[in-house]
Amino acid sequence: MQDKLLINGQWVEGSDGQTTDVTNPATGELIATVAAGSAEDAVAAVDAAAAAQKLWASTAPRQRAETLRACWQILLDNQEELAGIITAEQGKPLSDARGEIAYAAEFFRWNSEEAVRIEGSIRTAPGGTNKIIVHHPPVGVVVMVTPWNFPAAMITRKVAPALAAGNAVVIKPAPDTPLTALRVGELLHEAGVPAGLVNIVPTNDAAEWFEAATAHKATRMVSFTGSTATGRALLKVASGRVLRTAMELGGNAPFVVFNDADIDAAVEGAMVAKMRHSAETCTAANRFFVESGVAEEFTTKLSAAMRAVKTGDGTDPEVSCGPMINGAAIEKISGLVNGAVAAGATVALGGSAVDGPGHFFEPTVLGGVKPTDPITSEEIFGPVAPIIPFTDTAEMIAHANDTEMGLAAYVYTADIGRGMAVSEQLEYGMVGLNRGAMSDPAAPFGGMKQSGIGREGGSEGIYEFCETQYIATSW
């Protein structure tokens, strides 16, 4: 298991000797002590990336594609090992961790195919005086900041299109989950990614690291996944050099169930949308708007499904809800639940943190939540389902849209026409219509409003890492 910084294809100690401890959130036990990079190390990583990027950008798209395909294969070949690292440092159940690696690997296969399809155009100017040639060169060096909840997939979702387009990257993984990032980086080099293209530098001082990395003249882009509050702060820093940015930020997903919905299917979808990866996802259903005619039935059936969830150490094959990432997460979730109860919500199931060791919270269902209660304005990031009964569709849509977040939403109804109409009125970048999951490397992932800038995945994703250049010429 690597515990050093990856800079220019070499494993090195941090320049100032700093380290960070990695603990298992299910047990509190120390897993590893990892080198923590300084601002000086961030600069060294950008230097390495800048030197490697020029040669990589000049390679044939097919060559880049074959390298990415090798990355896809090597991640799948090491799926079990990587899943074990994720479960140890992040806590998610092994089944979810295996699924994350399959998902993470697929970004390399998808973008290996996109690498040879970056489109340009040539046309005659309207006045007939010249030709208009448009093409899409790579941005250059991309600084990436990735979160703890998907320590592999949130790296590959960025790195794969960046490399496919001809860029080099410097990654700051989350301090809670650096081991997955370092092992992924090691495997990518084993797969044939040239030294210096992928640099991974964990740190204890994120602000100083980021300022140094983005101040470097070779850095041309920032790609970030994390909270909206942190995204705002990073945008301010990036604006100083007018850097290109791609931001996947927070969510507050509504899950809408109409009277005519198949309630069993809706509950099944709700369990995926809410509880996948221990409910610690940005697309997790956060507010359940259930039409009054089926609110009681939905609450009863969802409570039964949540009651069947086994919470515990993710290494147990029967566990489907692992620990929350740390004690601060438990405090936040507890505060939101207690606030909802104080405002009049009823506890249909759970409602409390679980005594340690580890950071666990009971699967929880809250009934009778009002659409203006404080819990509806916060991203819960935990196994809590607040149910908000409604009678008026227009009013429900207004409440669902009454947030600065706009990442994901879900709608369940037997009337596909109504489902499409409601989906189009929801101010969210992604909508699951009679589906509890929508993430796919072949689809554009991203949000509206303060949930982000740009898209990752799909045919759109690779262009986030490209410039647009126009050449005027005549012949």
C-alpha cells in the first residue's frame, strides 16, 4: 500500500516531512500514515505535469485511447483489492465498493472511445472571404480536488476525459481517503500512463496547497467535486487567474411519488436513491414529496425496507449501510433529525446515532415533515428520509425548486406524460423518471444553479477539458 506522494512517476516524501493518519470509520482504528504534501510539493507536481503534457498532447488520439483502455482493464483486474481499500478507509459496504470500482473503470473505457471522436469543423465564411476552421486542443494542466465519498470514481470521472483530450493532471484527494487515490495512480502507471501525467499529492493544508497549485503559470483549469461552500471558495481563488473551472457541487434531491405510482417500485427506487453507498452521495434523495393519497402506504413500506437494512462494518457481507465518514457527520445528521422532530415531524423509524466504536446512524424515516422545515434546506448526507405529504402538484414543484441546489431529482408516476411534464419543470440537471439511479459514464452528469458548472461524462464530458480554437485561412 503506497503512503507517499506520486510526483513525476516517483514515490516521494513530502518536502516538509508532514504526514496524515488514515483511520477506519467503522472501527476508529489507524490504517496507515500517509505523506502530506506542502505548497512546494504542489508546485513540483504542476512542473512535472506541464513537462509531460506537451508530449502527451502530441500523441495520436488512437494511442491515447489504447492507454486509457489499458487503464480500464487494470482497474477491473484489481477490483477486489481496490474495493477492500475503499471499505477500509471510507467505510462503504464491500458490495458498493466493488460497484464503485466497476463504475470508476468504465470512465476509462468510455473516454478511450471518445478520445478519437473529438470533433472539429470547417466551413466557408458567409462573406466567402475565407474558411472557418474550428478545432479543440487540450487545456493543458488541470488541478483536481476530489471528495471522500467516491475516492476512486470521482478521480477517474475527471482523469479519464482529461487524459483522453491530451491533458496532464495534479490531484489532491480528500484527507480521509488518500489510499484509494494513491493505489489508483500506481495502477494507471502500471497500465502505461507516462510519468508526470497523473500526479497525486495529499495534503494537510488544502488552502495553501490549492493556492500554490493554481498560481502556477502552467495550470489552466480546476476540476472540483465537493460541497457548494468549498466550491465557492475555490472559484474565488481560481478567478484570480481566470482559470477554466468544472464544478460538481452539493445537492438537495427531491423524490416525488404520485398517487398513481407503483408504490412497491417507488420504495425500491427510494432505497437505491437514498441508501446507495450508505446514503453518502450527492445525488441521494433528500426530500420525499409523497402525494397524500399514498403517503401512509409509502411511509409504512419505506420504513419496512429501511428496517431491514443492516448497519455495520462494510466487511460484513450482510451489511448494506456502513459508517458515516466521521464524528462531525454524525453530529450534523443528529442535529437535522432533532430539529425536524422539534418542528413537529414524527419518527416512523430510527432517529438516533448508534453507540461506537465507529460512526453509525440508524436508518431513519420521518413522517409529517413540512416543506419549509430546516431539514429540507440542508443536504443530509446520511440515512434519513424526511417524508413531506402534498396535495397540490404546482405547489409541490415550487417547494421542490425552492433551493439553490439543482443536481438530481426523482419522479414516480404511472402517467408518463405527467412524469415528463413534471421532470421538465424541475430545476435539476438530472432526473430519474421511475428510476432510483441515473449515473452513467455515457450520460452528462452535473447540476443547475449552485450544484455545479459543466458536465462530467457523456459526449459533453471530454469537451470540458478542451479549448476551442478558430483558424481563419484562405486557399
